[in-house]
Amino acid sequence: MNTIRLIRSELRKLTSTKMPWAFLAVLAVLAGINAFAVIAGTDFDGSKAFIATEADQQSLIAFAANALAIAGLFGAIAAAREYGHHTVVPTFLAEPRRHRAVLAQFGAIGLGGAVLGLVGAGLTAVAVALALPTTDYGFLVSAGTLTRVLAASTLAGAAGAILGAGIGTLVRNVGGAVTGVVLVLLIAPPLVVQLASGTASWMPSVLANVASGVGNDVGPAAAVAAIAVWAVVPAAAGLIAVERRDVD
């Protein structure tokens, strides 16, 4: 079976369940929360200075850090359930070269994560833009800045999904995989920073913000490369594990 057919098959698996719709619903809720924040939120002095400039609004709609975490959970569930439901067995029978089957799965999950990141950022930007007329401010984000926010969220979504898929392939249990993603993306980073403060600039959420243009801890190119490393390492570990162990 060629690579394109493998990826198509994996995409059909993803889109034939209700899971993507559940994640899209989460994205819609988050966008609504942002809109409510614009309408009802104020600073300590009662003003709405937090949306007064383009940089403020860019920070509000920057979705890459959220995309990384949400897509990470998506990838973990999508990969781990294959082993929990034993649907990975016919996949390996159809393509005995396991590395190709797993890479196709990671590719499809990465595409799904990219879509989640793009849609999440788009919904957030639209929600904020629609809410701004209730204030004294208009939508100040330029087309170029908006494009960067969308691109960063798409990249972060793809990376997060692949990271989650790697963990899901390693753990092979949905609950354990979700816990692993939460540990890697949310719990471990602040603990590591406390132990080694010099690592703060290389934590996933910080890198995602840099890619979105709302942080300058490292250079944009370095941020993109580091995000890719965060995704590739667990994916490579998962691929190696699949090659070395039995699947039942």
C-alpha cells in the first residue's frame, strides 16, 4: 500500500468518529469565552486598555499555545485508541512495514491537529472581531499579523498532535496518553523551569507565543525549530517502540 493511500485511510479513521467534532466544539467554546472577555472584561481601573492597541489584540487572539495543548490531547487520544480498540491490527496486516503505517498515522493526525489549530485561531479572531463593536475600539490587527497568528496556530496544532500521537503510541492507553500529554505540556514545564531557569525560553507555550509574535524570548526561526523538536522526539520514541514490541 502506497503512502498516499495509507494517509487517506488514516484520515478516514479520524473523520469517521465523533472525536473531531468534540474538539471543534471545544474550540467554539474557547472562542466564545474570548468574545465575552472583550465585551465584559475591564482592567483594574475599569477601562478596556487590554484591547486598545494592535499588540494587545494580537496577544488576545494568539492561539498557538492553546492549539499545542488541545491538539496534543487530540493526537494522544487518536493514537492510543487504535491500540485500545485493536484497530491497529488490520492496519499492520494491510501494511506489514510498521514504520510506514505509523508514519502515515502520525501524518494524518498531524494534519488533523493543523486543522484544529487553524480553526481555533480563526474562530478566536472572528469572535473577537465581532465583539469589538460593543466597545470603543475596532479590530486593529493587520492582515500580516493575522496571517502570522493563523500560521503559528496551524504549526503548533500539527506539532502538538504529533507529540500527542507519539505519547499515545508509547503508552497505548487513552487515559495514560492524555495524562502523559498533560504532564509533558502543562505540568512538567514550570517544574523544569524552577529547577533550571535557563530553560524557560524553550518551553512549548513560550515557543508557541514567540511563533505567534507575542513573545521575543528566542528568535522566530529558533522557536519553530524547537517546537518541531518537541514533536519529533516523542514521535520517534513511539515509532521505535512499535517496531520492537508485539501488537495484539
